[in-house]
Amino acid sequence: MPSDFYQRVYSVVREIPNGRVCSYGAIAKFLGAARSSRMVGFALKQSGVLDFLPAHRVLNRNGFLSGKHAFSPPELMAELLRAEGIAVANDQVLNFKELFWDPSENLNYREF
DNA sequence: ATGATGACTAACG
DNA sequence: GCGTTAGCCATCA
């Protein structure tokens, strides 16, 4: 039984538009737990059994695929991103800055 | 309850 | 600009 924190993480990640990416810190901040960025990644790792979750669109603040090793195979993460038109090279999203999607500016806060 | 862990970040040197 | 250190805090053993 996932905690509410997890549910909130999933709710935000699910709203990430196709072809866009986000960072752990941004999600954590939006959830009001700016210092719990690590927990965001932790939640995503456990999200495998839940509904579709674009976890591959969530990267660290540098745009690196920090969580690719959690996929099977790890290359799957980069492939999923490329499948959405996102350029990936050397485990990094090239135009991360342009593709960045900030939940605090594009998603209205609501009860999760 | 205590200590270790981690898909992170920011601050130092 | 890069490697190291230190905070952070929800889980888990």
C-alpha cells in the first residue's frame, strides 16, 4: 500500500505531456517536498506495477537518464524517449531545457 | 526506535 | 569545471 506521497508523485508524472520531460526536483517541489527529490525517484522505481507511468520522462536536473538502469533493458528508457521524438545521446536528453515541463506552471494543484 | 539506502541537489574546495 | 561532502527525508531491515 503506497503512501500518499507516492500517489502524488504518480499523479504528477502521469500528467507529463507526450514528448516532454521533467526533473525530480521540480516534481518534489510541486508536491511541497522540495527536499524529497530522492523519494520521487524511489516512487517511480516502485511504480512498475501500477498504471502506465511515463517514468522515462523524468530525469535528473541535468537531463541525464539517471534511472535507466531501473528499466529492462536499461536501453528501453532512451528508446521510449526517442519514440516520443525526444533526442537522446550518451544517456542524456539533448534539448532537455526546451522539453522541460514544469508542473507548477502547467498543472493546477488539486487534491490528489 | 535506530541505522542504512537511494532514479537527487546544492554547496565546497 | 570536476570530484567530494553534506543535507534531505520516505522506506525498509
